[in-house]
Amino acid sequence: MRTKLLIAGGLGAVGLIVLLFALIGNHSVRGYLDDNYKRVSSNGNSVVYASDQKPTAVYESMRSAVSPADVQTDPEGYFLRYSDDIVGITASGTGSRIYVDDERHGYAHWFPFVAGVWGTGGGLGEGVRGGGPGAGK
Amino acid sequence: MRRLLVVSAALLMVVGIPGVASADVIFDQADADELAATLTEAYEAQNVCYGWLITVDNEGVPQESVGSNFGAGTRITQGDCAKSVELQASVSWTPESSESEDSASYTVVSTPGGPTTEDLEDLDLLSEDDLTGDDVDAAVYKAVAALPLLAADAGVASPIEASPAPESEASGAAPTNSPGSDFWRESGMMLLWGALLLLAGAVFAWYAIKTSRRPARRRTIGPVQEQIPDTVPPEWTPAEEAAVDPVAFAAPDPAAEQKSTPSPAAEPPVASPPAARKPEAAPEPPSARPKSTASPAAEPEPAAEPPSAEPAEPAKPDDGNTAEAPPEPPAQPAEPPPGKPDPETRPES
């Protein structure tokens, strides 16, 4: 009886801890950027951060901290789409610049890289992101 | 002459048709051209050749997708490159009827050095499942487009800087297809697991409490009914009494015997053995023989019994005694409820 109750209590405690972590965890990309990078400038909902890390390192850190819904790549940077924000990570000297905008402004700012993929107005790339050949299982 | 012309035309057609090196097995031609143009810009900025080579076993038919900064359908080996980074992948698409699964693998080949396969894996842009899935073109596109970024991080090329475009370029364009909630994407699985663990703990606790409160039940087979035989053989002796109190059994107290004599109403009639029958003048009550004194050998002879004409006959303890014994006091009547007098004690009117 006592052993069973201890097991049940352990299960419940672990479940509660997992729930607390899920609820308290950092779900905002803006909060993560504020906590980890240096703010350079801001204009309304558009904020620019700077990092000494290279773009790939910044991208991997951000992806691990707050999972994006989609990622686009280009030789000029990484572009991450979240529910309300679009983040662009580009090289700047030996480090990086991180641009976060709301969805509409971010789509406009990074239009040459995400057009036709995350929205309307672009012709390039629409075929690529439109689906595969369908030959596989 | 006419045959020669036909053969020549056929040769021209064969030469004119693009070979298996066309990009159509993975990409649409426009997408392959766009990716090649992107790599061309990177090559011009970094002086590093980039390209891709995807060999596909398409249900037994060998096909490939090739491209580089030199154009779609052109490998980087066909150009003059001091440094090169190429994504090479091998994909096997099996028929639906085949039991074997699709398979794929990829590597990043850098010459003379540069990004590695692990560097590309860390980006989580391309996986073997992606290569065998329906969105293989999008996954390969992203992976190849990231090669210049990896080359810059590896130190074999200078990074390409970019800045946001003016919003006027995207006039009329708008994002579509909501990507969904960040919260649920980030914490959905954790919430699900936490809730499941919590539920499992609650259910297990309920089970533990329920099972601990249940008393240890004994299996009952129903009430044991006393079975009294209709006839008792004369040689029958209850084993318990003989073993427990042999002295009393040998010389029973008549008074005690009287007490142990069951009442006629409670005792079913017991057939007396033929030798124990009394004359008709002194009829034996049907229930006069107690079970405890059924044995003739242990039958005591009461003192009040007159000498019988048949000395060998075992005396009946209830003979005479039953008649001489004072009548048993009547059972105490139940106390009548207040306000309702007993009918027997009710005064006669």
C-alpha cells in the first residue's frame, strides 16, 4: 500500500514538474532575444540585436530555445518564422545582426528571401516549396 | 540516302535531349535555375564553388539532379574551382509493392576543406527522412542554400552581409498560412506528457487506495444446516460427548438429563429401538429419548424407576421421569408493548 502510494506520488510529482516547466518555459522569441542579445535599435515592433557569434551559432541557439514554425536559408542569412514574428539572422563583421519584426513587417523586410514561401507576392521558389515529386513512399 | 537522313535526325534528337543530369528528378527547372543563380551570387561574393549532386534510384531507374553555381545541370567539377563545397546525396525510392523501405544518405564534400556533414546536420535542415519524403525538393533547396553560410562559419569564405529591404519592395505582399501557436509548438508535447504522468499518478493512487481498503474476504459456502436423521441407530454415540466428559456420560445426572431433554415440539420424533419400547400403559413420548443418551449401554437407570419386569431392557431415562418431572416453566412471554396489553393477561370483561 505504502509503496504503491509512493509510486503514485512520484508519478504525479514528475507530471507536475513537467507541466510547470511547460507552462513557465520561455515561449517568446522576443523574450529570448532580450535576455540573451544586446539590443542595438528598435522602431516600433522592429528590433535589432547584435551578437559576437556567427550567424550559424546564433541560429542554432535560437532554434533550440524557441522552435520556429519554419526556416528559410540563403547565403545571406537564416530566416525564422514564428507565430507573430519573423526573425532574420545575418552576418555583420565577425558577428551577427538579429532582426525581429512582426509578421507583416518581417515579411516585407525579407521579401526577397521569403516571398512566395511564407506569403504572397513572390514568384521565385514557389515551386520548390509547393511539394515534392511524390515518387517516394 | 533517305535512311542516312533519318539516322542523322535521330542522332541529333538524342544529342539534343537533356541527359539524365537534368534537375527534374528533384526540382522543377525554374527552381533549379533559381538555386543555381543563388549559388552564383555566393560564388561571386566568396570565390567558392557550390553545388549539389543527388543520385536517385527511382524504382530501379537511375536518375540524378545536378547543379552548381555554374548552372542547373552542371557539376562543380566542370568548372575551375580552387575551393568547392558540394552536397552529395543518394536516394532510393522503392515501388509501393516492394517490401523494402525507401532509403537515403547524404554527405558534404568540401575541397580542400570546409564545412562537414556534421555541420549540415546541426542545422536540422536535411535528414534522411526528408530525402525520402514528399518535400525532398524544399529540404535539398534549404540545405544547398545554406552551404555558403557554413563555408563562412568554417573560415573558408567571407560572410555575406545583408540588410532588410525597404518595405516598398513588397507592396501588396502579405504573409499567409498562419504558422500556428509558438506555445503549443514549444510546449505541447511537454504538456501532454505532464498531464499523462499526472493522470497516471492519480489513477495509480486511486487503485492503491481502493485495493488496500478491500477486506480480505473469506469464501463462504452458505449456512451449514444441521441435518438430523429421522432414525438414530441404537449403537450410535456422539463421539464428542464421550470424549469430552466420559464420567458424566457414564453416570449422568438425571436432573441434568432432564435439562438436556429436548422438548417434543422441537425434537422430531425418534424411533425407539424395538427393545426399548415400553408397554402401552406407559407410552413413551415420541421425543423422550435424548440423543445424548441414545446408547443403551450408557443408559443410566433412574432411581425413581420401579423395577421392571424386564431387567435386561434398558431403562428409559425419560420414563416416569418425564411424567414425574415438574413441568417446565412456561416460556416467559414477551413483554408486551406499552399500551397494548397481553391478551392472556387481559382481564376478562
